[in-house]
Amino acid sequence: MVELLHFVTGSSSGPPQPSQGGRKGGGSPAGGRRVWIRPSQAPAEVRQSSPVSFSPLTCASGAGVRLVLGQGQQEDSAARARREGEAMYRRRMRGMYISKRALRKHFDPRECPKETYLLCELEWRGGVRSWRHWVRNDDYNNCHAEQYFLEEIFEPRCYNICDMTWYLSYSPCWECCDVIRDFLEEQTNVNICIHVARLYYVNYPINCQALRELNRSEKVTIKAMDAKDYDYCRETFIQRGVHCDFSPKRFQSEIQRNRAKLEDILQAS
């Protein structure tokens, strides 16, 4: 027979509760998890956790420690898993180059995908290189692409004038228009030229009014994408060596329709 130590860690509010099977002491504490490890493998956070109760056991199955993890440790593990999952998700929703499938799906005005993609080219005046990046809306945190880019991606690196060109698969909603205006009030050296592939719920007056107010800013220009914009996006945001036959010639009528509609919205009083 080998004498073992029974480690029970968890809340100090009271003793472990019976398991769902109804046996006292036979199951894990409420919300706990039971595992077997060797004494030398016990993690530091368990050895140092408090409160910890010790009780001698005997077992003929081999040397080890019966370890019961409490509710707090389970929550820590769940939070860590959520953070890791969110980080993995975020890595998939931004980058330098966009896939040709994403470009075709999200910037073809004949399609109506749920996500919004933002392709950005940024230049600091006086610099020698431009910076390119793309993002999509963050469904994990219910954050639109425009807000996500401005709050999580953009970094004010100097006091020179910064010229940003956006290619958006949808025009900004009224909330994003407010976010952009607030951002420009703080970043007084930034200008944004916005090219949109399609119009977002412009049957709602609040979206139309927000677009007009945003376009009145001296730092903002809003345009509908034309054929040259589509060609530029294909050449700039698709990785070199990848063949992409995405051509605006296939939806020229939709481009003209969006352009005329946007002009009407921006010129309305």
C-alpha cells in the first residue's frame, strides 16, 4: 500500500459538496475537476493555492496525487481558453494581403455578404514607403471594421500628415461615421479618402445623413469605387504571383448605379 496525499483546492466558503451522483466525498467539489498526477508534476499554482486541505489516503494503484481543482481554477482555465480563442480569431481577420476569394466575394457589388472588409493604404508625408493592411469586422466583440481599424490597428507614429485611403466593401453606417469623426478630432494630422464597393442600408435616413455629415469634413472624401479602384486593389492587396481574374467589367452597371446613388445622397440637403 502507498500513502498518498489528497489535495483539495477551492473556495474557503465551505467543504466540498456531494457529486451529482449523491455520494459524499466520492465526487469532485461542485464545479471542480479531478485528475491524477505524480507529486513532482503538481503545478505551482496548485501547490501555492489557498486554502488547501490535506488528508491521508492509501491506494494500491501506484504513486500519485489525487488533485481536485476548484471553481476558481476552472474559471481561470476557461478565461485563458477564451483569450487564446479570441487571439486566434483576430489573426484570421486581418493581415497585409487578402485572398482572391475574399476580394471577389466581398467587393463584387452584386453580392451581399454579411461581413465588411476594409483595405487600407497609409502614407506618412515625408516617408519613403506606404503601409498596407486589411481588416474585417470583429464579430467576436461586435465591432465594425472601421472602428476595429482605428482603435486596434492604427498607430500614430509621428506628427507629419497621414493620408489614409480606404477601400470598403460597404459604406460606413451612422455609428461608424461617428467613430471616424471622433477619431479625426483626436488625430488632427490624419486625412481619410473612402472608396466604397456598395452602399450600406441607404434606405435608412440616419445612414444617409451620417454620410453627408462625414463627407462635409475637410479631412474626409467619400467616393464609390470605379474600375480603376478595383484594378488597383487586385494589384496591391493580392500577393504577388497569385493569379486573380477578378475584373470590374463584369459588374460595370452596378458600379455606375452605386456611384449615381452615392452622389445623390451626398448632394442632398
